[in-house]
Amino acid sequence: MLRMLAETWRARELLWALTEREIKTRYRRSFLGLLWSLVTPLYQVLLMTVVVRFLWKQPDDNYSVKFLCGLLPWSFFASALPTSCSAILRARDIVKRVALPRQVLPWSVVLSCMFHYVMSMVVLLLILLLIPVAFGPTFLFLPVLMLIELLMVCGLSLIAATLHTFYQDVEYIITNLIMAFYFLTPVIWHVDKPWISDPGKRFLIMFNPMAVFCEGSRRIILEQRLPDPIHLLTATAFSLLCFFGGLWFFRRHEWQLPEVV
């Protein structure tokens, strides 16, 4: 696994080039181009605000910002993981003919989604200037939370890309699981809702790593509080497990990839 990380570092220029290609390919022949990474979260916020205030008739102060704080970490996870499934198959000619650290293929997809995550976070920070929100030192922990999530997604992307190369149903399975998982994660709702008043239930919900990332972003941005240390340590341990487990799984099956694609 350490050798894989060393190979990736030596091939970092290739990784950046593939990431840049992924970003450009995504917006090829698009009139707005990169602006879509800014327009999409704003549209989702506007849509959910209309639904909550006018259809559900449940007024909630600053719901748009609360929703956006949870949406951004979730959107990164929900877009990077399914998209990385086909990363190896889409580069089958390279995999067959060129000797390269193949882990850079799914990781370039993850990093391109991370780029859009950062761009969307810029939009959120601009919105916070209008509310306004008191910017405190806890904001410095936000990149740390994003990095922990990045480690988790990088590890899961290696597993997903490998499995999908052998069984091309994996992408559809992951997409449907993520759709169901969305409602179990505090994205459109948050753990301070009255119907989650039981501390035990709230404690269990926060053992979901994505709940830590989504709710942790809300706490850091809106309340200037750090996530609960126990839940944060659990999410960090899970992310490290996913990352090194993904490296191990990918290394174990990497030699078969040129034959399968």
C-alpha cells in the first residue's frame, strides 16, 4: 500500500492532467461551462426552499443555508462514487497498453468532483457574507473535515472501480443504494429537529459517517462549533479504513484488470 502511494506521488503530474481532463470533458460544448458547478447548488437550494416554505408550509429560519451546508458534502460523495465506477473501463486502451499506477484513474474522477465541491463551497461562503454569519476560528477545521471525507471517497472509489470492471451492475447498485441512503443522512433534515429529540437516537444517527460530514459542516459554519469528538473520531477511523482497505483491495486485483477490460 505504501508503494502504491509512492507510485501515485511520482505520477502526480499524470494525476493532475487526468483530473483536468475530467473537468474539461464534463463541460465540453457547454455554454455556461464551470459556472454549472455554481448554478447547480443555488438551484437546489432555491427548489428546496420553495418546497419547504410553500408546499410543506414549515417555516425555518435560514433553511436554505442549513440545507446547502449538508448538501455540499453529500453531493461530493453521491457524484464521485458512482462516476468513478467506470473510470477503468473508460480508459481500457491505456490500461491494456501503458504501464502506469492505475489507481490514478478513479482518483482523477474523485479529484474532479472535489474541485466542484470546493467551487460550491465558495458559493456558500459568498452567501454567508449576505446573512451574515460570524466567521470564527472553527472555520479553519472545515478543510480538515473535507479532507477526511476525501480519504473515505478515494478508498471507496478504488473498490467500486475494481468491482465494476468485473461486474458492470455495480454502478447501478451503488446509485440506487445512494438514493436510499440520502434519506437516512441529515441533508434535507438535521438532527436538531423535534422528532429526533431522543439523545440516544441522535447519537446513533451521528455514527453514520456522512451524517458527521453533513451535520459537522452545519455546526462549523452556522454554530461555530466543532463536531462531537466521538463521532469525528469514528468517521476518521472509518475513512482511514476505507482508504487503506481500498488500496489493499485494488492492489490485490490490479493485475487482472488488463485481462478483464
